[in-house]
Amino acid sequence: MQILKEEVRQRILQAAREEFLEKGFQESSMRRIAQNAGITPGNIYAYFPGKEALFERLVDPAVADIRRLLETPADGGSSLEHLADRVAGSFLAHQIPFRLLTERADGSRRN
């Protein structure tokens, strides 16, 4: 059994982020992601079962953050300004995932 390494996982995520930003989901290649992460194409599948799972891993934090914002009940003390600050904060914290979702998700489940 192979021991998965966090450092390798992070290299894969960085390579995937760059690949998806440059090529978009549909035109991205697991082979290129593996090559740019410095691992074999077969080894990438020990970390992520496929391109969709890798894309999801990159965008899930942004999606979860927006869901939390939408599910937070508006109480009498919450102002529109407060909500706008929270949305802006979420966007700033997740700029790349939001860009992937809005500009580069064609062909993915998130499209």
C-alpha cells in the first residue's frame, strides 16, 4: 500500500489550479497535471480518482462558504452592509476557486 504524502497532494493541487485556469476544465489533462506536479500519470490517481474530483477539491471551499452565507438566517441585527462585507470577504478569500467556477467550469458538474 502506498503512503500518500501531503507535499505531493499540494503539488498536484497547485498544478491542477494552474492547468484549470489556463485550459479550463474541459481541455485540462490529468497527464499534464501529473507532469507539472512532478509525478507519474498513474500516481495522480492514488490521490484523486479523476479530473472531476480534483476540480471539486479546488472549488469546494468557495461553494461551501457561499452555502453558509445563504443558509445563515437574516436576523434583525444583520444589515445589508454586513452581508455585503461577508460576501466580499468570501470572494477575496476564494478568488481562484470563484474564477474557476465562473470562467473555467465548462464540462464539469459545476457548469
